[in-house]
Amino acid sequence: MPILEVDRVSHAYGKQPVVRELSFTLAKGEIACLLGSSGCGKTTMLRLIAGFETPSAGSIRLNGVTVADAKTQTPPEARHIGMVFQDYALFPHLSIADNIGFGLREKSALARRQRVDEMLELIGLAGRGERYPHELSGGQQQRIALARALAPAPHLLLLDEPFSNLDVELRERLSLEVRDILKQAGMAAILVTHDQHEAFAVADVVGIMREGRIEQWDTPYNLYHRPATRHVADFVGQGVFLPGEVITRQAVKVELGLLDSDVPMECGSSCSDCQRSCRLDVLLRPDDIIHDDTSDVQAEVVAKSFRGAEFLYTLRLPSGAEVLSMVPSHHNHAIGEKIGIRLDVDHVVGFRQGE
């Protein structure tokens, strides 16, 4: 049985729909992410699960028990759900140990102390329980907030933009640490973020949200390599679309050559019957374009971005179309220089032109 079932849930603020017939399930121990731009409905969905909002339609079940539908609204404190907020919400006048143990007041002093010690060990801050939040770094404060949410052993953990107040380097490191902590605890969790790097680092499965709906609920790998819609293809990762012409059901011709796919092309929901000469926009990622000095196909360097181990080159083709290529940084080419490139694509993703 899934730990969480969201079944055709809708919600509106006044006459403005925010969540539209949204459905997904979450297994025990699974980490999911609702990913999307501001205003897509992801935080509202988190609030609906937590019990801070009431759905106008659909139902939410935790461990098979309905906690929200047209007739039921279980209060937040009775749902056994933990929350980690964007601003940590630690109590500055309480020690770290007292912050973590705040939700354990019904336990005996011994049981509370043992649980706090377990949480401090889990988050790598054993022996620091007597310190105060202002004595810790931002990353350590975030781990304390996580430990406080985990201490009462909730059925489900919700994380609302938990890394947005941290610098980029710390955010990347802490996102991996949080995933490890959640996996060690065996905790099912839902992360809400607009940052795909956080989503991919933390989550087992990601739902790309747009206008209150989930466009694709899938693994990070499939979202990047096999996007179901043009919006998902645009939103996840980097890439460009080149016009292409279907030659066979497993091959499409673009300016850079013929693309052969090891599985049938996915041309979008309305293009399941692609025929010869069907016109497509074909998605090409930076890792699909390989720098190759021996290639007869030449492209002009029009921009480059140094990434340390790699350059991200923007390359102009003879037609004027531009593509991206990720190239090892010892290949340091000048703007205006022409370089050889070739395609290395094992899965063609295309959408009918104008979709």
C-alpha cells in the first residue's frame, strides 16, 4: 500500500484555480519532488497534503486512511506529518537538543534524551546538543530543522524550498546530505523546489508541474532523456530544438545528419502515427553534440561558458541554427573559430512543429 495517495485533487483561491485534478502516489521510503516555476501550484499542493488547505475536489489518503476530501479534513496535527520550512523556524532561545526534542514533550525525559541523541548522531552533530542555533552555520541549522521534524517519527516528511537561503556550493552539498539522512531514516518525503539540481540530487521521482497539473511524473534520468512534453524538455536541463524530417519510424534527418533511435521515436502525445516526411522539432542536449576534429561537419563558436572541467559552447551551424555542446576544457577554442562536431544520440525525442 502506498504511504500517500493523491487522487484528482483540485484547489482554487477564489475563482483562480491553482491545483487541477492532480494525482500521484508515494511509496514508503520513497523521496519525491514537486518541481516547477513560481505559481505552478507546487507549494499549494504541499499545504493540501499537510492539512493547511482544504481541497475543493479529490481526496488525499495517508496509509490508506482518507485525511482530506469533500467531507473530511483531518487537522494538521493529527496527520503525523513532519515539515521542514524554508526559514528553518528554529527557536533561538532553546538549545539544539531542546529544539530537536520540542515535539517529544509527551515522552519521558529519558526517552526524549535518547531520541535527541539518535537524531544528533543521524545528522552528524553528536555531542553538540548544548549549543544554540546562532552558534551554527546555515547548513547545520538546516540539519537541526530536519532532525526536529524527524524526531517524532512522522509517517511522511514535507520539505518546502529547504535550501533556498543557502549559497550554491552549500546547497549542492547539503542536498546530498539530506538525501542520505532521509534514506538512513527510511523516511518517505516530498520536496518542493524550483531548482532542478536540488530535485535531481534528492529525489527518486520528480513531478514537473505546470499550471496546477503534473506534466510528467518520472525519474530524473527519464525527465532529462525522455521528456513527455515540450514544456518538460524546455524546463529540464539545457538543449535546443532542430527541425527534422521523419525518414522511418526509427530515423529522423536533421541538419547534422541522420539520427537512428534504438527504440521508436517519442514524438509527443499527438504524434503516435508519424509517417515519412512528417516534420518534427528534435531535441538535442549538449551531451548529444560531440567535438570531433576529424568530422566534416563544422560549426562556428559564437559563445562559451567555462565550467571548470568543461566548456559549454554555443555553436552556429551553416544554416544559422545554434546548438549547445559540452566539451572538455582542454579544448579551448576562440569565439569565431570553427570546430568539427558529430552527433551521438541513442534516443530521439521530437515534437510536431507548432505543438
